Amino acid sequence: MRSSRSSVRDREDLARENDHAGPGARLAKPFGWLRARLSRAADRVRTTLRSIRAALSRAAGRLSAQIKSGAHSVKTAFLATIGEDRGFGFWWLVVTAAITLAIGLLVAVLLSPVIGLLAALIVGIWMLVRGGRSSQSRQTAKARLAS
């Protein structure tokens, strides 16, 4: 008789738990399988992203090492070409190249807006001239081109 009482109590406890959980919990139970599948899919995506990140990191490390070795060889070749004794000619060349680069950048920065304004002015004049024609003169021009 004790076993029947315990099963009745278990059922009553279970009913109380379901009553306290609210209607949202009862509605969510059928979708437990969906939640489990989505969780597994998210885990697979996270694992894939981690492996991709690790592969990209390794590739970036290898590329960085190759670039550093290439830059080192260029630097070595350059220093071997100019030698240890850098005289007046070398420094004259460096200063001249720096001044030329600075002037070139300054001219480019100052002329870019001017060229843009000139282009806008030319396009505006062209649109005024083209828009000033009447429809009759356009038809006359088309007829002249056709003949």
C-alpha cells in the first residue's frame, strides 16, 4: 500500500510543479528537440569558426615571416650597394628625394580641389547650353543628322 501512496504523491508533486511553471513552460516543452538541434548546430558553427580562425592565424604568421625575410634581404642588398661610407652625394640624393616628395604631395593636395571645381564648372556650363535648346531646335538638329 505504501507504493501506491508514493506514486500518488509523485503525481501530485509533478502536477504542482507544472502548475508553478506557468503556461510558457508547457508551451516550450514540445520545442525541446528544436532547442537541442539548434544548440548542436551552434556548437558546430563555433567549432568551425575556431578552426578557421586558427588556420588564418597560422597563415598570417607564415606570411609575416616571409615578408620579414624578404624585407631583410632587400635591406641587406641596399646596404651592400651603398656601402658603409655614406658621403655627401648620398645625403644630397636623400634630401633631394625627400623635398621632391613633399612638394609633389603638397601640389597634389592643393590641385585636387581646383581640378574638381573646374570639372564641375565645365559640366554645369555644358548642361546649361544643352538644356537651353528648345525641343523644336532639337528636332531640327535630329533631322539634319538624319539627312
